[in-house]
Amino acid sequence: MSTASFGRLGHLLRWLGLTLVVLLALQLLVLLGSWNWAEEGYRQLLMDRLVSQSPMALVGLLLMLFGSRLDHPAAGRTPLRWLVAVVSILLALALVVAVPVSISGDRSLSEQADQQLAARKGQLAMARAQMDNPQVIDQLIAQAAQAGQIPADATPEQQQAAAKSFMQRQLQQAEDQLQQQQRARDLTVNQRRYGGTGTAVVLAIGFVLLALVALL
């Protein structure tokens, strides 16, 4: 490949990289324009946006650095390399800040989910206790008889068996829903813990390494 071809490729890589970095800046400016750091939901949204979009900026900065190396392989610390280093350090610092914010959000989300699960478990335990309550069984039999769900000539034993069978089906459905809610809670918490906090740590390290490479 000729020197002119390398020059055009380096120029293209720089512009592609700059485009990706600008896209991250635009994504963040939308939220920075309505700054409200005191609100927990705003902090979490800002940090989530930063973590999810930072890989795009990392690739963009790498492309800018590669373009600079192609154009000036033997040059020292050019202005473009300083720009890559400064932006990388700023993003690394922002991601370091994102880690405790993300951990706080994970803890808050986990506590809310645990409270909801505890409430559902309490309701389920109360519903199980109702199966041994004769008054509840009699009320259920009366309602089922009015709805035509129990034959009029059924014996008391058959009526009670039908009522308890209905309650058991309801309890089984409630237990299945509770298990689904527990699985959804575990999935959400793990996703935020590893996909959010863990990703922020890895990206912060990546941006620091990129800044060092840009200055070498």
C-alpha cells in the first residue's frame, strides 16, 4: 500500500473515531442539560448511559490513535495523541465515579425487590392459613354454589373437597408467580452488578491503558 493510501486511511480512521466520541458526548449532553444530581433516578440513568455508551467512545479513541500512528509513526506526542489521552483520562475518572453510584443503585434495587418478595411471601402464608379456617371454607362453598361450580346435590364432604381443591390451585399459581418474581429479581440484580458495575471497572481500566498508550 502506498504512502498516500496510508494517509487517506489514517485520515478516515481519525474522522470515524471522532464521530464515535461525539456520539457519546451527544448522548450525555441530553442528560447533562437537565442536571439533577440530587435525584437517585437521575444519577442511575446518567451512569447507565455512560457505562452503556463508553465502549463506543473507547473504539472511537482507538481509531483516532491508529489514524495518528499511521500518519506519523515516528512522531512524538502530537496534539491528537494528547487529545486522546485527555479524553481517555476524563472518561476513566467518570467511570470511577460511576462505580459507587452503581453499587448504591444495586443495593437500593435489591432492597426494594426483597421487600416486595417478603410482602408476597407473607400474603402467601396467610392464604395457606386460610385453608384450615372453616369460615373461609364455608364462604367459598357458598360462593361456588351460587356460581353453579358445585352441584346442588353434593355432600358436605364433596363441597369441602372442591373448595380446598380450588384454594390449592390458587395457592399453586401464587407460588409459581412468586418463583418467577424471585428469578426476575436475581436476573435484574446480577445484570446490574456484573453488566453495570463490573463493566464500569473494566472500562475505566481500559481508558487508563489507552491514555498511557497515547502518551508513549
